[in-house]
Amino acid sequence: MASAFESIAKGLQEAIELNQGGKVEAKTHRPEPVDVAAIRKNLGMTQMEFAAKFSISVSTLRHWEHGNRTPHGPALALLHVISKEPQAVLRALS
């Protein structure tokens, strides 16, 4: 087993190489972008309804839909689940 220093150094080197566009052994997961407006429209909801139902501020939703910002992290994960299994999410949140 490698020392803590060696493990951290290897991880740092991999992060630098990945950031510079290189190939590294580390596995990364980058969810695909989503079309927030299409998801909302597919559910037949207004911006106000969608924002209220999924606990998203209307302002944030509008920025996503206009392309001024993009969802990331947990919000992006939630939007992916909503796009694939909207009824399951609605049941879970009710």
C-alpha cells in the first residue's frame, strides 16, 4: 500500500493531467447537459409550477432556460432523474 503522501501526489498529478486534456487512469463522471425548458414543457408545467414542485427558485430556472447559467452537481442529477422518471420524483416529493 502506498503512503498517504504518494497517494495524494498521484491524485494531484492525475488532476493536473486531466485538466490539461490528458488521459489519466482516474474515472470521472460528467453528466450530459440537459434542456431544462424541454423537461418542463414535457411535464406541461409553467415556470412557476416547475420551480415550486421541485424546490428551484424561479430566477434560477429562468437563467437555466435562457442559457445564462447551467445546472451542475445535485441540481443536474435531479434534472436527469426528472427527465427520465418524472412521476417517481413527483411521488417522492409529495
